[in-house]
Amino acid sequence: MTPLLPKQSILVVDDTPENITLLSELLGSDYRIRVATSGEKALKIAYSDEPPDLILLDIMMPGLSGLEICRRLKANPDRRRIPIIFVTAMSSIEDEERGLELGAVDYITKPISPPIVKARVRTHLALYDQSRELERMVKQRTHELMTTRQQIIRRLGRAAEFKDNETGNHVLRMSHYARLIAEAHGLGEETANIIFNTAPMHDIGKIGIPDSILLKPGKLDAEEWKVMHQHPIMGAEIIGKHENELLETARIIALSHHEKWDGSGYPQGLKGENIPLEGRIVAIADVFDALVSVRPYKKAYPVEESLELMQKQSGLHFDPSLMLAFEKALPEILRVREIYADEYGPLTDVEFKINEIYAHRNDPQGYPGVLTSPKDGD
């Protein structure tokens, strides 16, 4: 047996009890009726955790008028989609025009006609349901597209990593570092997440560097460095220019993460704040992980020594203000380093939950113990 769907709710707002009774009796058999005899109570119900699906609203009321209630609700992003039908004795064209301009979907004059009230309520509830379903489908599709883009970016980042013979979890660690630095610098969650999801593409251009240079065990000569300095440009060309913010940020990071604060970096020799903020953030995250990790051509430096080397480069290689953010985020950065340690093996498909890294923020006891085994998801 198909379960019954919950009744849709209608909020009836009128300062006259007789009008509330009339509309409640007319619609009560088909809908769940809630009532308010003042504007203040109407707003309280509308802003509650269970807002109505439609509002029948009188205009002429003491205190907050129906027009003011409508204006406030339509100014609220979380409630502006609730359809409002004015039910009022005000019937001039000017009154109707003013109400519709404020965002009401319809206008019913008193004395009411029961068939008209029922028909219009039914119509606008159906339209509201269709609008919400369409919005849900758009959000779902947008999320699917964003997830697909994120996965493509991560896999391409992996491709560059395999080509470069770097440690298996480098892009995971430095992506988290970049997010933490961005947050500590005061960037919002959305921006920090975009940087986190695009940082793995920073070295995609190394795909275009010959193995004889990229995998050379010794130091590169001047001509080889000229070729190596082209990988940011190659990376930007591989990604291409896009209107999509995620892909465009990936291109910017690939192109700018080897620029230096004092202008001595490459490939464009940008200086100071002319270097995109995303590139400046990723530069710190990338260099720190390179210093504290083993590479075929170097040992891992101790954390303390690495931090000392980086501090000496504040104002030279690195943006000084971002170095302050890096220091602020350092406890969490070190936790990420332990969670994604290379000794656990590559965590390409079996990665730690991001929430595990940030769980301690609300823990009054401080940091929980460092995890020693991977968990599904990321």
C-alpha cells in the first residue's frame, strides 16, 4: 500500500477571527492549516523550521501590514520562494499592482468566492512543487558536474605525479595544506574549497617535460632548467581557459605557483600581489611538502629545519602575510602530513575523510590521536 503523503501546509494571516475561520473551514479538509492574527506571529511561523507551503495574507492589519510582511519574506533568500496570495478587501488596480510588485503570486478580493480560492490555492501549490523539484534537480545535476570536474582534476594531478616520480600522496597533502592556509588567511569556505580541489593540477605541465630532464638524478644544467621552466606554461595550456571557476582556478595555479614574491620566479617573473593569490598559497603548500618529503634526489628535511628555511624566504619567495597564515595553520598541516604519510602507501582511491582532519576544531581536549589506517571516502 502506497504511504500517504503529508498534507501541504497553508498559513492564513488575518487579524479578523471570522475570516480565519472561514478560510480554515474551506481548506482544512485538503491542507494543514496554520493561523496567525498578527504580522509578527506570521513571520515567526514563516521563519520556523517548518515553513508553510503557501501563505494567504491579509493586507490591512494593525502593526505589520500584509505588504510589509510580503516585503520582508521576499527579501529573505530562504523564504522568498514561498508563494503569497493576498486576500483583502482592497481591490483597486493600484492595490493589486503594488502587491504583485512586492512578489505576491496572486490577489483574491473579499468577500471571497470558495471555488476561486480553492482553484488558485491548488494551482499555486502545484507550481511551487514543480519549482522546488526543478530546483532540486538542478542542484543535483550541478553537484554531479562539480564532482566529475573535481575527480578529473585529481586524476590528472595524479598523472603528473606518476610522471614526476614524486611520492604517492604529495598532491593530497599539499591540497589540504593549501586549503588550511587559505582558511587561516581569512578566505571563505567556498574559495578555500576551490583551491583545495584545483591544487592537485599545479604540476600537470610536467607531462610535457622530457623524462631525461624530469627524472635526472643530478642537478639540471642551464639549458635543462630553461626547459623545466616551461612546465607552468604547458600546464596552463593543457587546462586551457574556461569560464568555469573551478577549471580557471586550476589554470591560474598551474601557471603561477612557481612565481616568487620578489619577482625572481618563473615563468612570467611576476612580483608581489601581481602573483595570483591562489598561486601564492599553493607555492607555500608545495614547497613545504617538498622539503619534508623524501625525493629521489634528496632526503627529507626535519620539520624544524624546513620551517627555518621557509621563514628565511618570507618576503623573497613567499608572501609574508601568507606565511603568517601558514604558521597559524601549522598544527593542522602537521596533522595532515601524518595522516597522509607515504608509509601508508598511495591513497589514490582509499583516502581519509576530510572531516577527520578538522574534527579536533570542536574538540575541547585538543587533537585526537593521529589515525594510522585509511578510511573510505575523502
